[in-house]
Amino acid sequence: MDKRSDQLRFDGWTLHKITGELTRGDVSTRLEIRPLHALLELIEHRGDVVSREQLYARLWPKGVVDFDSSLNTAIGKVRAALKDNSDKPRYIETIPRRGYRFLASVEVDTHEPAAVAAQTKKDDGTPPVKTRRRAWYIALPLCLLAIGAALLYLRQSAPGQAPAVAVLPFVVVEADHDTAPLALGITEELSSRLAQLNTIKVVARSSASQFQGKHAGAREIGRILGVTHLVEGSIGRDRDAIRVTVKLVSTDTGFDLYTASFNFKPEDHLDIEKTLAQGVVSALRIRLSPELARRWEARDSRSSLAFDYYVRARHYGHLHTPDGDDQAAALYRLAIEQDPQFALPYVGLAESLIASVSERDVRIAEVSTEVSRLLTMAEKLSPQLPELLAAKGWFATERGEFAEAAKHLQAALALNPSDAISSARLGNVYDSLGQPREALESFTRAAELDPLDFLPQMYRCLELQELGRFDEAERACARARELGPDNYWGSFVTSWLKYGRGDLPEAINWANVASKIEPSQSDIAYWRIELLLNLGLPEQARESVAMLATTDDIQTWRINASLALLEHGQAGLRAFLERGGKLEFDDMDGLVYVARFHHTVGNLKEARRAIQRAFELPGFNERELVKPEQVITGYSPAVICAGVLLDTGERDRALRLLADLDEMLDRLEKNGWANHGLYSLRAESQALRGQGDAAMQSLQRAVARGWRLAWHAQAEPYLASLRAREDFKALMKDVEARNASMRARYLKVITVVPQ
């Protein structure tokens, strides 16, 4: 589809009709939903007076209490965006007691269809938008009828073979400002409904949409997406007809296997909608279970306008930006206002609130009440809606209730097996539960369903690291970097992989690559400094610290304390703590670091004070000291706290913490975890309890799997009970020799960056 059909241009301004983005030169703004629709209505009737009633019908089809004030606000926002003056208007003229008129000429792109270029004319007093929005309830049943026949063909032509299908974005043949969202909505809703079939695999929208506007052949698309069939379609309209074409294409031969075209008049909306909806249900009941047929029916709204709002909201939500979420939320509310019995927008609005946790650093507690209310409303209306169950799983994940999250996500996938996002979220839940095998299975399924998204491959790389399957992890990381070359995460996770294999120079090099992709990401900078310290390069680490551009006091304090310890031993660290290391932290990470370093220099009073403050934090739970995600780097607050408690005479509480840690490590190992972090933490736990032989066996296993932190082992208190042992001294000498070799290699090829 030519992207220019989504744009209008006037007086140097470019208006993107779908996103609401308004640009001229370096000036760019995004119109909210109602101001955008007001401007589009004025442009469609440019030169004519658009009555306030006509604008009202378009912007608030169900009505609002304070209509005049709201309309004035919408027009005011358009004028503000255009820098227009109501007294001396350049674009929007106020016609007293009548309405508004758009004054500027609109440039016509010769590549655009005539339907776009032609100025809209009115045959009667009905606002054109009402006729346009009826297309939802006509075009979608038509497409479903066609796809029902296509599915019948699939099953008859390839018995016993499970087809894999990609629904490509519908092509807009002739467009006005509503056709592109209509095509988007048909594409997405077809994918959503087909994905609920257990007998076929449907590739995710995000991968299929990458072929929009590209002239790739069916065979090539099939090879890239790993599908056997493509569903393609087109939609066009003129004043008197809406035309929808759907076809099923074999990716093996490139031939069309099924084609259906429909041509109808918009004013026949009610009869056509009823007839085709009944025909779809009747036809599909023969081949689908009655339960699934009912679930398909439950997705529908009684209002075509409400469904139109919902689909537009989905478009904005897919942008994954705070502004996009705001636009989506506004449209979801309009959909609910139009049809309070429509379940999907309640779910969508809840998801936009949950998304604010990651996109705006909102605490989940701040939105929990409203999210719960919305999901409860949706559940009353349609309890078996796959989107509802998926949202409940996401919500539980954000609350840290992983067992509940797994239950909801599993239920969602039982109803919608081709839901790539829920598969990936279930993988994250399994990872949090310390089940790497199950997590890998879920991420692999997500990668199959969304083959052009780098994230599932990145997560596969992480799970394979945890399982000790490093060669497979290398391939997954390489694929993640290939799919997301402009995203730093692929290189960042590759750095973790190299660290997990014990190759510190390569870990540093890949951290450098990640930093070049995203120079402002402080996590990469801190990780690189940590690697330099582990390799025994304090000078380079200090240079990197000097270049930090961050306000993260906790991490900067930790790095400087580690530098003092590495360069000058316990005396240097003690001087740092006395001279400039007395920052007061009020969160768990900061307080645990304070305890760690004070314990290292023997200042038990300050170490115990920090631990006590951590224990008194609001909502503190000792189980929070033991988390699977901490194990990959061989770090656990439970070890630090237990070490302090043992040396201050609180043995029972210390042993309880270590027992919790041991239980988690045993569970992880049983579930397949084989990363060196597991064995180094077990060695520390055993050494603190005086189990020297067992601790040495665990530490030797850690070294064999890539553990290289000899300087930590010899400086910090957790392995202190082993230091007099000859086998410990010999093991540390071996690790230091490996580190010296890697250090020389790094310094020799310091300017080499992997390609």
C-alpha cells in the first residue's frame, strides 16, 4: 500500500490520517482523537460550512453533556497545533451561529486514488462517517465467510497436515480516511479469530505486517515466515460500493487456491450484515465446534461504531509508546461509551494501564484498582475471551503472582494457540518460577509464531545460557542480533552469554557493541565496568567510571567501592567508606551493597545496621532475598544478609535464609539450570555453614562452567573458611592464570570489535 494515501498536505503541513501526526518542517505534533476527527471533517468539506451538529455527530455519536465546550476545545486544539488565529484565520474560520469552514487548499497526490482526491459531497443530512463505519459489519463477515471456505479447502486438500497461515495486511485499493483503519481491522480480526483454531498455526501480526507494501512473492514470504499458506485481501470503495476480495495462496506453488470477491452497496448494511453473519456462523459450525462458534460470536459488538473505535485503538496500542497508549485509551473509552456490552475494549483499556508500568514507570499498585474493575467487567460479559485471560495473566505477572499468571496464560493459549505475545509472557513467568526448560519451550513457540521479532530469540538465548547449552545460545543470540540490528539488547545479551562461558574479553567487546547502539544506556556502562574489574583492569574501569553520564547513585557508589577494594584491598575500601562512602540509601539494593562492603572490612555494626534497615522496608519479605533471576550473575542478597547475621550471632535466622537459598538452587538444578552462578552461590552457602569439602566441589564445578571471580573470592567474607585450604589456593591460582591470559588477549586486541 502506498503510504502517501495515509497523508493529506496543505500549506506545507502534512497530516497523517491514521496516527494524527501533524508536521511542517521541524515542527511536529500529534492530534488527539477528537481534534483529529474534527480536522478531517473540515478538510473533507473544505470551502463549505461544516455545522456544529455535523461535527457533533462525527465526534460524539452517542452524545456528551457539555457539547459546546467540548467541541470548542477540540477546535481550539486543532488551531493551536496549526498556530492558527481565530481572529485572523488562515485555516479554520468560525461562522457565527453556524459552524466552521476550512480555508486552505489541500494538495492532491497524483498517486492517490480518485476517491481520496475528490472532495466529499453530501446527498442528505446524514454525516458521511456513519455510512463509512457500517463497513465493519459488512466487510468482516464477508471475509470470515471466505476464510471459512478456505479453511475447508485446507482440511480437504491436506488431510493430517497442520497448515501454517499468515494473514497479510489487506491492501487499500481506493481510500478515504476510514479505509486504512478498516483494512487494518479486518486483517487483525481475521488473525485473531483464525488463531483460536487448534488445527492451524497463525503467524503473529507483527511479523506478517512487515510485508506491507513490499513486492515479495508468496514463496519468498512463505520461506521467511515458515508458513504453508497466505491469506491476502484488498478493500476498495467509491460512492456507491464497497469491494472486498479475499484469497488463499499456496506458498509452495505461489498459486491462488481460493478467491472470493464481494461488491455491495453501503445502504444495504442491515440486511447484508444479518444475512452474512448468520451464514458465517452456519457454515463454520459444520467444521468448528459449537463452543468456538459461540466464542467467535461473543467477540462482536452490537455497534459497528464501537468496533471501529476498538480497531483504531488497537492500531495505536501497537505503537508501544506512551502517546500511542493515550490515544488507544481514549478510543477504548469511546468504544465502551458506544456499546457498554462490548467486552474487548474493557480488556484493551486495562492493557493500556498495565503497559504504563513499563512505559512510564508507574507502580502497579497505582493502577491495580482500575485494571481489576475493567477486567471484572469484561469477565462478566465474556468470561472465555482469550484476550481477557491473557490480560489477567499479564496483570498477575506485574504483581509478582507468577503461579496465578501461569494459570491464566495457559488458559489463554488453550483458547488461542497462536498467541505469540502470551507465549512469550508465559516464558517470562516460567523463568521467574525457575523453570528454564518450560521457559525455553514457550519462547521457542513465540519465535515460531513471530519469526521476525528479535525478542523471542533474545529470550531463547538467555534460557539456553541458564541450561548450559551455550552453542545453541550462540545461535539464538546471533539470530536476535540479525532480526534487531538497531536494538542494543541482542548485543547486550550476547555479552552475558560470553560472561557465562567465562570469556571476559569477548563479554567486554559485545558490551562495547551494545553501548555503540545505545550510548545513553547506563546498564551497559555499569556491566562493562564490572567486567573490567573481574578481568583485573582497574585503570580501564576507572576511566569508564569517569565517563559515566548517570545519576544512579547506588550503582556508582558500588563501582567506586569495588575499585577501592580491587586496587588497595581492605584498607582502601575502609578509607573509601570512611571518606566518601556514607551515602544513605533507602532501597533494598543499596542497603544490601552497604552491608556487603562494611562486612568485607569487618565493620559489623554498620553492616548489621544496613541489614536491619532493609528488613524494615515497607512490604519486606525474606523470600524477596531469594530470586532465580539473581542466580545468572552469581549474586544473592540472601548470602550477604546471612553472612552478616552469622558474624553478629544470629545463626538461626542466617541458616533459615541459607536454607531458602539452597531450596531454590536445588529446584533450579533439578529443572535443568547449569550456569556457573548456581554453583558459586551454592559454594558460598556451604562455606558459610562450614561445609568445606562440599563448598570446594561446588566451586570447582563453577570454575569448570566459566566462573572467573577469583578476586571476589579472596577479598569478600563468604568463602573465607576455605582460604587456608591448599585445594582452594590451587583453584584460585588456576583461575588467576586464566584471567591473566584473557587480560593479555584483551589488551592486545582492545580495538577489535566483533562483526
